[in-house]
Amino acid sequence: MILERILCCDCSPGKIFKTNATFKSHLKTKKHLNFMSNKDIKNYKKSSVKYENNITSQKLKIKEKEIKIKKLEKKNRLQHELNYFYLKNIILLIFFLDIKYSF
């Protein structure tokens, strides 16, 4: 089995370079450099959009967590107030029962 190395470039679809030297000289041409520059810009834009989407998604998750934290803090505060109310009433009840049955 013989393996053959095929030299080709995406900026010239279908073109196969016969030698390594012609391929290397092609890599230095304006056409190839412009293609690579445009490809880099597209990749940069694609990845920057991906990162922006990720950042927006993370910001939404943070907002959701902040809302959840506020709800839990409010629930905790209400529970604390309720506990305080019951405790205060129990103490008063004990106090009055103690007074009533002490005589």
C-alpha cells in the first residue's frame, strides 16, 4: 500500500499542488493570506458571539439566583418573625398561668 501526500488548500478548492515548494509558495500569495485573514475574522466573530451568548446566559442565571436568594431571605425573615411571635406569646402565656396558679 502506497500512501500519497496530497497538498491542497481551502482557498483554492479542487486544486492539488504537485510539490511541496509550490504549496509553500501558494501559502505566501495574497489570495491565500486574504483567505486566512477572512477565515480568522470569521472564526473570531463566531467565537466572540459564542462568548457573548455564554456571558448573557451566565448573567441571566445570576439574576435568577439573586431573585431566589431574595425570596429565601424574605421567607427566612418571615419565619423568624413568626417564631418570635409564638415565643413571645408562649412566654406571656406561661407568665399569666404562673400568676393565675400561684395564688
